[in-house]
Amino acid sequence: NNMSSTLGLYAKVRIVAVNDIYELTHLPKLASFLRRLAKSELPPSAVVLAGDFLSPGTLSAVDGGRGMVDSLRLCGITHASLGNHEADLIFPTLEDRIRQLTKKGTTTDTSRRDDSIRIVNTNLRPSSVDSNHFLKSL
């Protein structure tokens, strides 16, 4: 188009971010939305869960977040950041959920290599973030 010839080459990136997911009830809608986006002209480069997904949900209080993590892996989340409510879990349980999030498995989504979710460290000061390193991780 005229804009690309005027400005030179440019890239479009779509990042979808969600946070504060405490219950499973809206995850089917999220999964459907992400499947539609994956087939769109500009599929998401990353689907980021920006924290607070393991606690204080009712199911997580019973199973320590196991059901939530299984459901999130099926939704198409690619990256996750731990929020303050993840600290509500005892450390060994949190470690187990992180392992569960990041383990490679099989997926029915052929657009993804695997269904593991990368944990993003959000405790970095903005001045210390290397944007090239971040982009390589996508």
C-alpha cells in the first residue's frame, strides 16, 4: 500500500494480554476468541497472561491451581507473568504450577510448536530491559 512505500518497511505485531483470571467460566470464550484471531490476517505474536491466575480462585483453593494451568495451556497462552496473588500459594505448589506451565506437551493447535507457556520476568526495571532479547524470546 502507499503507506508502506512512503514509510519503508514496517512490521505489525499483535499481542493479546489478559490478567486476573480467577475462574474457569470465561476460558472457553477466550479460547474461541484466540482461535479466531489465529486465523485472522494478523494472528497474535504472543498471548500474555499478566498475572493473578492461580489464586484466589475457588478451584485453585482446592487443587492448588492445577486445573487452571491445564485450562490455560489449552487456551493458547504463550507467555505468563506471576502476579501478587500467585504468592498466596505455598512455594512447593507454586513451583509445581510453574513446571506444569512450562513443560512441553502435545497440542492440537498446529500453529504452535508446543503448548508450553514461557514465564516472563516482570521484576526488571524498564531501563534494564533489553528489547532485542525480549523480541528474540517471542
